[in-house]
Amino acid sequence: MYENQGRDHRRRAVGAALVAAVASAGIENVVLEKHSREHVLGRIRAGVLEHGFAELMREAQCGDRMDREGEIHEGFFIAYNGEMHRVDLAGHTGGNSVMIYGQTELTRDLYEARDRMGGTVIHEAADVQPHAMDADAPYLTWRQGDERHRLDCDFIIGADGFHGVSRRSIPSNVLREYEKTYPIGWLGVLSRTKPVSPELIYARHEREFALCSLRSQVLSRHYIQVPLSDRVEDWSDEAFWEELKLRLPEDVAGSLIAGPSIEKSIAPLRSYVAEPMRYGRMFLAGDAAHIVPPTGARGLNSAASDIYYLYHAMVDHYETGDDAGLESYSDRALARIWKAQRFSWWMTMLLHRFPDHTEYDRHLQETELDYLFSSHAATTSLAENYVGLPF
Ligand code: PHB
């Protein structure tokens, strides 16, 4: 198994989560990583873990610090027309919730678990290439410095991100791709400030979307919708906080504590799925096969969903010789992935203001929000998707 290459990031937690899980089940594996450990642990990523993902981390014996330091959230808010509407996740899902715990911290825990188990992680692996995936004996080649290496294996897990080599190694007459781009981006700021609200606030506003999120009670993560043409340098910290306040209900804006940014970046919004997620003895996982816009917090969780199916399929293969899970991996993973795609698209369309929006579109959006909060069934649908659909 390996993970390597690309510019995107969920792959790190994904590959690491899978190998932690399979290693705890006694399955030997090797991780190839393009970057150094310091680089991997220096990045700020997602922060909302589905109930089922948190469970998987516990099963892989990597959940202790998450359980100590993470926060269980049983609801979140949607702000619109100056008012806050709470989505009671627990109340609508029979007690389910999400775990607020940074992906960076999770990755750190997974690295430490890897160290404890004596597992191999090859860092700074360059020019990784999978070979013979459609035959019985696949292998990988890569370079480290001037030295060339080869690894023969039973299976290759392509958890190497959207720009990675795995998906690109599947012949074009086999691969099908589905894509939707949105003409907007999110400007994100991390700051060492007390969160404005104990629970997340998604704000739909005439001045465009905003999100108040957090990593802990001393670390806030905020986002505002920006045009794709904006660059990070266009936004001073002052301008960011001022614009964020304008998009929040008055009392929330009044209690917002601003502070210097620790990290600031712009991410474009995109939906993407590649099918199938298996080619011979290579299995795609995470961003290598699919991307969602961040609105429903499904990105890392969609990757975790693949890991859930792959982990169980691998355990069945090695423990009992049952290959049903491997055979059905692509279909089962994709069925759930498409539901996460639908939910992310729906929440994105619900909350953002788009350049081509007509008055009709705005009216429909407001009606959708009114319906959401006047219908128990509609709120339940939102809640059950947000905490994560069953596997
Ligand atoms: C985050 O905290 O980074 C975050 C939370 C919820 C989202 C997206 C991002 O929907």
C-alpha cells in the first residue's frame, strides 16, 4: 500500500488511517509519502469527523487523544435573515453527533501509532509509479535521492490525492470522470482566538456565505466566500474580520473576537468523482477518486468512508480468504460517495450566492431554508447526512 504525490491533503489522514487500521489487524504494509513528516504535520486541514470515522479510529486504537481533546458537537447553526437557527443533530438522529478534532492532530496520532507498531513510512519518495495492477503481481517503483527502489505487493492502495499518479495510471477507456465546478472560493483564516459560538455557524447572507468553525476553545477557524479571482494577498487580517462581521447576525458579530491569522488560504469549490475505484489490484481511496466542496464537511469523511470499506475488505481477505468485500469495494464505496456528493452540492447551493443567481434563484433558496426549519422531516434529512449516513 502506498500514498504519495499530489497537492491535496486528505490523502495523508486517509492512507495513514487505513494503514493504522490494517496494521492493528496484523496486515503488513508500507507507506510511501512524497513529503517529509514535518511538512505533513505542518498543514491545517478539516476539523469535523463523522461519528463512524471516530469509531473507526477507536477500533484502530488511535482514538485516545481524540476522545480526550476533541469536542462532541450535537448541533450547529444556520444563520440567515439576521437569525440563528439550530440544527439539533442528536435530537434528529437518535443521539448521533460529530467530533471536532483537527485533521492535523489526527494525522499526528496516526504517525505516533505507526511508530509504536514499528511500521514503515518512506518519506520523500519521488517518481512513484504503480505497475502491473491488472496482473497477479503488482509492484511499485520510486526514487529516493539518486536511488531507485521497487516494492512487490499483493495490493496497491492509491490514496495519493487528486493530483496523484494512481488514478492517472488507470487506462482512459476504463476510467469515467464526473465533475462540477463552482465559480467561487472560500478564504479561510485560522486564529488563536476564542470561538464566537460553542457550535459551528453556517451563515447565508446577501454579502455571500460565511462560516464560523473551530478546532478547540482557543483556536478558531473562519471562512468567507470570495470570488475565484481573489488572491490571499488581497485580504489583510483587518479586511477579513470586517467582512466576516458584516455577514453574521448583529449579536454574533458583536461578540466576535478578532486576532492575527496563523494561516490564511483560498480554496476553490469543486465536485468530482472518478469511477471505478478499483483497477485490478489497485484500489483508489479519498481525493484520488473524489472531491467535494467543503460546505457539508464531507471531504475527510468521504475519504474515511472508503477506508471503512477497504479495511473490512482487507481483513476478510487475509483472515478468511473471503474476497466479496474487495470485489464489491468500488460499487459500495461509490454508492456512499455519491450520497456525500449530493449532500455537499445541496448544502453548497443552499448557502452561497452565485454570480449567475437570478431573483428567482434567491427566492427559491430562501424557500428551501424556510422549509428546512419548518419541517421535521427536512431537518432530519440534513442532520442524518451531516452526522454521516450508515455504512
Ligand atoms: C472547518 O472547520 O475547517 C470546517 C468545518 C465545517 C465545514 C468546512 C470546514 O463545513
